[in-house]
Amino acid sequence: MSEAWTEYESPLGLLTIVVSSEGALTALRFPGGSAPDQADRRPLPEVTAQLDEYFAGARQDFDLTIELRGNPFQLRVWERLREIPYGKTASYGKIAADLDEAAFPADLEPHERARAVGAEIGRTPVPIVVPCHRVLGADGSLTGYGGGLERKQALLDLESDQLVLC
């Protein structure tokens, strides 16, 4: 069994979902991203059902096996994102401050940590499920998002009944 993929029509546009040969979610791509080989296209009802529930406001946490592929620093940043609860946000600086100093590359100056965290958040392979949209600027402003700021705002609006900056 090889990787499989499907397309999912979301309120944010057509998303491409990729799962590993073991069925773990490995990628969720916004419109414009490349699609895997057509031969591996098949329905992925477990993932799409949970996305349906999330977009309907009926799901706050995803119960999916996720396989994040990256270097140790990326993995630590992405795992920290998964700790941000539904309806809450954190700043890039807060994420950086929460990480152990040993998680950062040795040659990285402390004042560069929030920017390094932001760069890795921008590389999150499974947005929405790994809630990178919940990270804001220090002043609460919207900052970069791989799917575009309008999608980031839409996701925050979806969760806004409980949105709190932490």
C-alpha cells in the first residue's frame, strides 16, 4: 500500500489530503499545492468526516494519527502548536519562550528565536489539524499564513466564540 490522497472541498477552498501507507495524515495542502500521483487517489472518509465536523463547529480536537516529517526543531515546534487549545491563540514569542533552549539550533541568538519559530510554523505540513492558524503576532495581529491571511482569519472566526490570547 502506498501513500494515498484525496481532495476535500472545504469552506476555505479545495484542500489536498495525503496519508501515509499506514494511514497516518502526512499533509493537508491549500489550493495551489501540488497533488500526489493520481494512481494513489482514493476516498479518505476518516479525515474528511473530521474536517466536516470541525468546519461545522462540532469538533474542537482531531482524533487522527498524524505523521509529521521534519527535523527535530520543526517537530518540537509543531508538537507545541498541537498544545494550543481550540479557541485560544499564542504569539510566536510565547511559543519560542515555551520551548527548551536546547530545542533551538546552537548558533541561533536568543533574539532570533521567535522568527525561527515563525519560519517553522510556516512549514507546518498539516495545517488546521496542527493549528498553526492559532499563532498571532505579539500584539495580537494576524501575521503570515501558508494558506493566506484570509484563510487564517476564517479559521480564527470559526473558533471565535472561545478565542482568547494566551
